[in-house]
Amino acid sequence: LAYIQYPSDRTVAFALGLYPTWRGKGLGIAARNNLVAFCFESPSVMKVESEVYTSNRVSLDIFHMGERALLKNEGLQRGTIYIEGKPVDRVLFGLTRAEWELVKPGILREINAI
């Protein structure tokens, strides 16, 4: 886990990070699911969001998992950071409390099955 940030009193932003040796074992998805569930335990949180740089293919896979894509793609910001002198885009992801309530039972089942 890289950070949890509260950009407003009703929104929580987070970032995930896994060492390369821990990748490919489903831990990123498990961490994402647990973190989102933890954030929504607070009744004041109305939205959870994250951002992923397009150069980070591993993290994009965690967020772009088709039907397992818990957070929704909310858009692309072009050229927001420079890595090795080249502009890199970032993808914004978010999940509202109303969306969470719809998927919560399935996500909690996944978490409890671990």
C-alpha cells in the first residue's frame, strides 16, 4: 500500500504497490478489494478513487479486470507526469457509495474466501 489520502471529507484516494516477486498471485486484487471495503466502513465516505499511470501495466491490469473491475474508469488525463523525459498519461478510477452497495455482497464473499 502506497498511501491513503483524504482529498475531501467525503472522498478517499488510494494507491497500491506490490514488489515484483508478489505480483501474479492475485494479491493486488485482494488488496484493492480489502482497501475499498475498509474505506466504505466509514459512513461519511461517499466515494473511493485512485489513479494509475498508463506506464504501470501491472496496476492497470488490477483496475481493468473486466467484470472484476471494481472501480469504474472515470477518464484519462494526458501528459500529467514525465517519466524518463517522456509524458505519461494517467487513468482515473472511482467508486461511489451507491455503486459499492450494489457490489458489496460479492466483494465481501471474495474477501472472506481468502
